[in-house]
Amino acid sequence: MNRMVAAAFALVNACVPKAAKQVVFCSFPDYSDNARAVYEEMVRSGMDKQYRITWLLNGEVPAALPPERCCRQHSLKGMWRYFRAKYVFHTHGLFNNRPPKRQTVVSLWHGMPLKTIMKLDATHPADEVFCFTYTIATSPLFQDVMARAFGCSPAQCLLTGQPRNDALFEKSDVLAQMGIDRTAFDRLFLWMPTYRRSAIGDVRCDGNGGTEEGVAFLTGEQLAALNAELVSLNSMMLIKLHPMQVEIPAETRTYSHIRFLRKTAGLLYHLVGEADALLTDCSSVYMDYLMLDRPIGFVFDDMAQYEANRGFVFDRPLEYMPGKTVQDYEGLTAFLHDVVAARDTFGEARRAVNEKINTYCDNNSSARLLKEVFGE
């Protein structure tokens, strides 16, 4: 929004009376992540019978949502629902609006950051507005990080844990929905890199920008060799690409034991919870995965470039990354073999870092947040 439109929007929002039982949700991608987890907890607990809930969407109505609860974000109806809502939950910002005192806006964000965000990111536009009543944090350490990142008080950073993490502790049929027979493999590896080149949202290039195939350092020949290695280990690898990542060559190829994913059939964190080991870089998913106390491999061959381009919220980020650092193909296959052979030398370090990052290690983060916001 330009300044005049933003000022007019804020004035209307301040003047429109709020409906005490009206709630708005918005997420990127549509119907996902922390917002979806909070909504589904409201449904489980019966709060959807007490409150009128609206999902603001940019795409098609998801099959899991009642159509009457959905409308387009950038429509008169969508904006009116926002104006009337007493409670608003979003993951990536919504209308760049400073909420009036009568409206409670909760920024659920999308993970505790290792990479710099907002005011901690020197490349972020200084005039971009990101306002809320509350955001969330997973520990006192991250209450401080989030407060500095958003220029708010630590008291606005509710110590609840991340709602999406509830799914880590729940049983699901997410693999069956994806056509994967879990009993056919001894190990399931999940690789979740953050984006290097983004196509939407915060369009930027971090690290080395993505190499030949777009999957870390891997060449086309190495991807084929990796598939053969996974066959020999009777293991499957799922590579879940970041929703902002530009299309990469590797995802157009087909392998027997490697599958590239843009979306999952159900909740992404049900899938994360199924993985025997995680591969990632500075993606916040590893901080969530620490709660499961399973092996993590950090595929971060461009860490120096990433630090120069983007930077980290901690001066010594490696102290918060308790796992094997993977910088080449040989290191990657060594990690796979260690997991299959149950060789794990990072257990103590994982648990020590987890204590700093995750105050709660349970499936009650959504319920804690709802109690903080609604007092119920």
C-alpha cells in the first residue's frame, strides 16, 4: 500500500466497530503453517461454534475448509471481514496495518529465525510496516530475538511455542496420502532447504543463489548417484522445497528413491514428524525438529556467502546448529550411512541447544496461544 491508501485503510479500521466473536485467519501459502494449526485447534475445541471464522485466501478454497468461511483477501468482502474482526491471526503480514486497541492482531510468523529477519536484516526495507498486538516465541532467548527483529517489547512475544509443532507429536496418514508405503523403506530422510532465489514474497538472492541443479552442491550425476545410494540403503529421501524458491532443474526429474515436493497432502509438520533424520541449512524447521531428538545434517556449503548476503541472528550460528555439517557429496552420503548405522555423536549437543530454543516440547502450543489470546 502507498502511504495515502495505508492511512485511509488504518482510519477505516479504527472507526469500524469490532465484532467480539469474529476471527480472521490468513497465511502463506493459503491455509498452512501456524495459522492452520491454530484454526484446527479452535475447531477441535469447539471454539468455531462460538466464533465466526473467516479465512482470507489468494487462491482456490481448500477442500478442508467450509466455503462459507472463505473469501478473497483482496476483495471488499475480505477487507470488511478484517475491519470487523476482533481477532486476526496471520503468518506473513496482512494489509500492513497498525491495529487499533480494539483489535487483537497476532503475528504467528513462520518459525524462529537463525537467518536475520525484519529489523535485524540490513537488506530489509526500512519503511516496511509490520505491526501486531502479539507475536509468538518458543523460549526466552527467542522472545529477545523476536522483540529486536520487530521493534516491539518482549512482553508482546508470547511464550507459547509454535502451533505448527503440535503436529510433530500426532499420528497421521500423510505418507499414505502421498502414495508412500512407509514399511517399504528402512529410513525416511527429509531434506528441507530454505530458498536461495525467491520468486515471490521477499524476492531476493541469498547465499550462492543456487547451483547447477538447484539442490545445494549436487550435480545431475550426483543426484543420480544419490538415488542409487538410497536404493542400496533401502531408504527414501523427500526434498521439500521452500514455497518461495524459484523452480529448479532437479525437480523436473524423476527418481525411484528421491521425491521433490512443493506441497504435502496434509499438514507439513505431520510429514516432518515422520522423518528419521532431517537435512536442512538455516531453515527454522531444524529448531522444531530438535524436539524429536533425531539426527540433523546441515547442508550449508555456501554458509560464508549466506552470512555475507543475509546474516544470522547469532554471532556464532554454528553453536546453535547441533549436527553434522555437510559441504559436499561425500559428506552427504557419510551422513546417510551414519543414520542407517545408528551412529549419532550429536545427541548431547542437540538436547543442550533444544533447551535454549524450545521451552515446551509437547503438542499444546496451539492451546497455550488460544488461552493467552482469548483467555479460555
